[in-house]
Amino acid sequence: AYPAPSSIGLYKPGQGYVKFDQKKADEYFAKVTQKIARLILDTRRRWDEAGL
């Protein structure tokens, strides 16, 4: 079962807005880019080992 996309009724001003935190966003970005870089390097290493 999948949820059906639909609008959400918000009844108070400002309700549902994202509380953006630049520090958390920067930390998240750094962690994601490090993980992707490790994945790319590991993939290239394995390709080299396989002779591709």
C-alpha cells in the first residue's frame, strides 16, 4: 500500500514551515559528500582490481 498524494490542510499561520538550521544543513552536506566520495573511490578501486 502506498499513500496517495494529496494536499494537507493547515489551519494556523506559519504551521508546517520547515525550521531551517544552517549549521545542521552544513553538517549534513559534509557527511553526505564524504560518504559519496568514499563510495566513488571504493568503486574505482574495485574496478581497477577487476581490470576494468
